[in-house]
Amino acid sequence: MTDNVVMTRLSTEQADFSEALDALLDRRMIEDPQTSKIVADILHDVRSRGDDAVVDYSRRFDRFTGSLVSELEVSKAQMQASLDSLDASLADALHTAAERIRHYHEHQKQPSWQYEEDDGSVYGQYVVALERVGIYVPGGKANYPSSMLMNAIPAKVAGVDEVIAVVPTHYGDDAGGAGRLIFAAAAIAGVDRLFTIGGAQAIAALAFGTDTIPRVDKIVGPGNVYVTAAKKQVFGEVGIDMIAGPSELTVVCDGKTDPDWIAMDLFSQAEHDEQAQSLLISTDKEFLDQVAASIDRLLPTMERRDIIRSSLQNRGALIFAPDLDAAMRISNQIAPEHLELSVAEPELWLEKVRHAGAIFLGRHTPEALGDYCAGPCHVLPTSGTARFFSPLGVYDFQKRSSIINCSPAGAARLAPVAETLAQNEHLQAHALSAAWRIPGRK
Amino acid sequence: MTDNVVMTRLSTEQADFSEALDALLDRRMIEDPQTSKIVADILHDVRSRGDDAVVDYSRRFDRFTGSLVSELEVSKAQMQASLDSLDASLADALHTAAERIRHYHEHQKQPSWQYEEDDGSVYGQYVVALERVGIYVPGGKANYPSSMLMNAIPAKVAGVDEVIAVVPTHYGDDAGGAGRLIFAAAAIAGVDRLFTIGGAQAIAALAFGTDTIPRVDKIVGPGNVYVTAAKKQVFGEVGIDMIAGPSELTVVCDGKTDPDWIAMDLFSQAEHDEQAQSLLISTDKEFLDQVAASIDRLLPTMERRDIIRSSLQNRGALIFAPDLDAAMRISNQIAPEHLELSVAEPELWLEKVRHAGAIFLGRHTPEALGDYCAGPCHVLPTSGTARFFSPLGVYDFQKRSSIINCSPAGAARLAPVAETLAQNEHLQAHALSAAWRIPGRK
């Protein structure tokens, strides 16, 4: 336990730096065929047998002892009772976090828009909220009432009619402990219905609907490999937010931040689970050694030191870059979920960021503040997917319809263009449908 | 050929109306396991063998006779030469359509935003374009240069650095005919690189990269079942836009539009392919009969009458609803890709629309105008997925990063909240990482 942590060291001075970094990141997403098959069978079974299948899997995988899905529902009264039973300081913290999350996400709401052309035609985009969504809040190696807030509040801000949350079954068995926090968070977030159903069976129930669980239009939130595989398989039949992998943090530091702070920031990522990845890029070799020393000194004081050690040794790295421009290039190659710019004048470096889920600027912005209460959502693209995914947000719970409203004059103006193109695509009905709106053509 | 078209008739007066409509829509997405397996093998092979595998599959499935992927690339000079060779009227139509598509999509561009709190902390969202995207433009039963414009222009408006288009191999064999139109459209749209590679092998090459084809961050555009299955399988490793099914149109009509116009609008959808779906909902039973008569009279004059007949008989329907409120409820149950509101004062009915990909308002706005040149994108959510998907748009080619920039005072204010929540989640490193930013705590 007092052994030093042996972390990977990388440097841009290595000839094979880029390959070594790629190997460390290990981003190839190869699905395990066995997991896919297990999940496909569960999906098929829940689609066919509905509630009965949900009960069976919850009994088999999650030690559920009842016989009805309705026993797995947590009523609004129970959510509220859980909230009422919390210590005032904890309830206050949850309320403050919720209020800040709500405030931030109000900025994301997208309005409908339209414009009129001089012929009187109107074009635009009509934006409405999704009707019903499911949110998955995982259990796993920690207990995340904060995730309930982070998933549900953007949906409510968007104006979703009905938000259905699912959490692993064990929360129902522990309604006085971990469950109480989750249920209280659900009350604060305004969740409409809550079921203690986990795993692929929860995703299946939300995607297809059962007699007890209504079918939703979109499922969001991270989960374990079964949940992730199930989300991917139902994608298309319902919407999903993203494909989530292990959580990760990249810190870019100019060497002027307290090394203990940086060590603790890396720990905060590593303590999630062994697969979490904490990377530090610095332009100061001595600073990398100082952080390594801080890690060794601080690790024995940490409650989750075994997880942290495993994560740092197997997945972490201390990376030297000759200057901050190089550091930013490495960061963009990583496309991190969380990026801390622990540097002087961090705003100046922001424009060098091309790929990151969330960017934490300055020495006083540790990722942990973003995890709980800064305001932005902590459901973020992982494993390099910040190249194309965005944080979960209000926009995930809104959808758009194009609006086309041609005046007779507008139709007469556009129809010849459409007719020409349709004829060249050999689509005669398209050509006539357009042309007949020209006066005198039909 | 002169036989009457036998179309399904539905009415809300039927006791089993809702079930009958669901049966007609047939929205269960069950993937064919054989297709999935074939596609998985192709993906695996292209990932392993790169260019060689792309060549092999293009030879096997697409009658490619060469031996190098580079032979399948269409240069910018070739694209421009194709454009230069077009008739002026056709080139003008393409330019007009492109200009209108560009103008509409400029409205979709989302800016970065931020706000400052009174403690000097800044929160916001940083919006940037994707770096490199792939667009798939299908071949199939028609030839769609318009799709090249509709896919590529929103990407260019977003500011994507490199747009790589792929089209089926046969366009390369027909560089003087159908290929010329597609290549010309690519030139107008500003496509950066173009390959005549189709099918799952094209999706694989874009998703994983090969020696010749660069790896992209997102793949958009509809295709056949192999393309769709491939996009779904690579999703997560790259972004994709949506899961596309057959195209469909729902017309809601108050009975006051020329029945020939409505018949031709239904034809314009049906002529795409046999699986296309054309539905008419009217509050006027006689009007439904008039449209049926128009269909019978007009069908023999149509070049694609066999496809139209098959589509209308197997997938189409004439639906009676007692009033427009009921018609709108049916339309929302359908969640159509294209919705024509061919009614008086269509703006008043817009707010009753909850689910539709694109909405065409008024008697003078046939879907065909939207397909080519109104401005909005014609890549739209199909098969009821307008419940959660949106039209392809500039937002598909932009991504967001959350911005958190805490001042020392802001960190000191947030840290106690984060600390309380982290302690309750038993995440000690999170708690300390936050708390150490409070003066005097470390």
C-alpha cells in the first residue's frame, strides 16, 4: 500500500510518441460478441413477454424478490418522503446544485425561428420538446444522486412531458441509504416516474414499453457494458444520447499549480473505477516529478486507494510536452471527456481546443466542481468521442421540424427549379407535382 | 396497367382504427441477422485489410474492375469538369438550389455563448465544427444529385474542414451520364474529396480509415439496408446522423385542394420505390373518392407507374377523419417524415403538430419543392423516428464543449456544495479536490 505508484511516462521527445499515446488510449471499440448476444436475447424477450420478462431478469441478475413490475416503481410520494428525510445541509446542497444546473441549461434552450421572403413565402424551423424520455442512472462502484440531477434537469428544462428514470434494483433494497439519496434527487429534478430496474432489461422496457412501463422516445444516461450494448441495439427504434465508455480526465498544466491539487484532481477521476483514465500533460519535467511525489504521498490517505492505484498504473500517464502549443495538440489527439487547463491565462488557450467534452479553465476549476454544481451537465462524451458527440444537454430533449410555407408566387418561382432537377433525376411525379403549382400548368 | 389501384381505406369510425393504422405503418425495426452478419464481416475485414478489402468488395458487389482504391477517387478537377459540361439550365437549377439550401442553413448555425456570474466566474458553451465528415449519397432506383447538395452544404455551412463524399461505384462507370450530375453537384456543394465506393465497405472505410481514405468523425446520409446496418454498427466509434428507413409522406387535406394535385403529391412519394409510403388523411369522404379517381386516371401516364402502383397498393392508404383535430392526432401517431398540411389557414394547425420531419404548409407547398430547392434539408427522419430525430442540419456538423472558468471566489463558493455531495457519494478525492480550492483548506 505504501509502494510507489508506477505510472506510464510519455514524452514528445520519444520517436514513437504518437503510437505510444494511441496504445495507452486504446480507443478501438470492439464489442464483445457474447455481451451482444446476451443483450439481444434480453431485448427480444422483453419485447415479447413484457413485464414478466422484466421481473424474471430483475430476479435473476438483481436479486429482486417480488413478482410484479409495479413493486419496482417508486412513487412520487416516496421520492418526496426521501427528500424530506434528508439532513438540511445535504438537501441544501442538492437544491443548490439543481438550481445551478437548471440556470445553466436554460441558456441551451433553442427557440423556433422563421424568415419570410419577399414573395410572401415563409421558411423556418419549429422546435418542440420530446414527448417522453427515459433516463438511466447507474449504480456501480459509487452512488450518483448527482447523475439523477444531471440527466433529468436538462429534460425538464426542454419541456419534456414525462421523464421516466430507471436505477438499479439495489437502490430499492436500500431505500433508507443510497436509495434515499437517489429518490430525493429524483424529487428535486422533477422526475415523473421512477423504477428500480437496471441493466439491459431496463433499456428494453423503456424502448419497447410493457404493460407497466410506458414506451419512451429517447433513452439517455451512461451505464455498464450491458446497458451500453442495449442502448446501441435499440438505437433507431428510440433515440439515444451517446455510447459511453470509461470516464477520463486530461490535465494540461504549465507547472505553476500546486502539485498536490493536480494529484488530487487526477485521483478524483481515478477513484471512479479501475478503467477510468487520468492523464497529465505538462511543459515542466520537474513538475511531473513533483506530481508523482504528491501521488505517492497522498495515495495512502485515500479511502479508494486501491481503485485509484489500479487506474493510475494501468490507464494513467504523465506526459511531457515542450510547450503549451504541443500540449494542446496532444490534448486534441486525446479528445478528452474532461480537460483541465491549469495554466496562466487559460482563456487564451481555449481557441486551441478542438475536441473536449467539458473544459475547466484555470487553477481554481477542478473537474469535481463540474461534476456536481457548476451548472453544465456531467454526462459527457468519453473515449475520444468528443470528436463528434456533445455533452448531454437541452438540445438532446428538443427536436426540430423544417417549415416550408410557399405563397402561390413563391411556389411559381421555385417550381421550375424543382421541375428541372426532378426531370434530371427521372422523377416525373416530382416534376409534375411541382409544376402544377405554376399557374396555367394544370 | 389500366386496372384500378386498390388502396387501403381506413376510418376513425372503425373500432380497430388505431391497430389497423399501426399494422399499416409496420414500424417494428427488426434487423435481419443475416444482413447484420454480412455487414459485421465486411467491417471487420476493412478494418483489418484496409484498401485491399475495399477493392475486393467493390469488385465483388459493384463490378469494379480496377485494383486500387485511388482509381475510385474522383478528383476536384473531374468534379469541376462535370459541372462545366452541364447544360446551362441544369447548372443554373443546381446553383439556385444550392444557394437556397445555403441561405436556409445559415440560420441553423449555433454560436458559442457564455455568461459571467457576479463572483467573476464564467460558464458557457463553446461550439465548433466537426473536423472531418463523410457523406453517403445513395444510388438505388433513382439518381440524386440533390442529395449531394442536401448532405454536403449543411456540413460546409457548419465549417467542417474536410467533407468526404462517397457514392456507389456505378457512378464512376457512368461519368458521362448519372455520374456527371453527381460529380457536378459535388463541385457546387464544395465537397473536398469524392470516392465512387458504395455499400458497407464505404461506411467501413470512412469509419476506420484506410491508407487512401481518411478516417472521418461522423457519417451522414441515407443508404440501403447494408449501409444502414453498417452505420448502426460503427456508431460510437464515429457519429452518425440517424437510422433511415423507406421514405414517406402524410397529406392532411380539408378536401378543398385540387384532387389531381394531391394524387400527384402522393405519386411523388410513391415513385421513389415500392417501400415508400403515401398516406392521405381527409375530413371529406367524397374528396378521398375524388383523389382515388385521380389516381386511377393519372397513373397510366406516369413513367414509374409500376413502382407507384406497388407502393400505393401495399403501403399507401386513404384515411377518413371526422375533423382536422382528429386528423392532426392521427398525423402525430404517424410522426411522418413529410407532412403536407393542404388546408385553409395552415399556420393555425402548425401548433397541433408534435411529430414530423418537415412540414409543408398550404396548398401551394408540395413536398417536391422541399425535396429540391425550398432550402431545408431533404434528409429527414423516417418510420416514425420524427418522434426523436431531427432533419439533418448544421447542428449535426457542430459540436459543443461545456466551459467552466471559476474565479478563486467562485471556486470557494461552489466547493462546499461539491464537497457535501461528494462525501455523500463516498468520493473522497472529489471532495478534497474541490475543498482544497477553498482558501486555508490546503
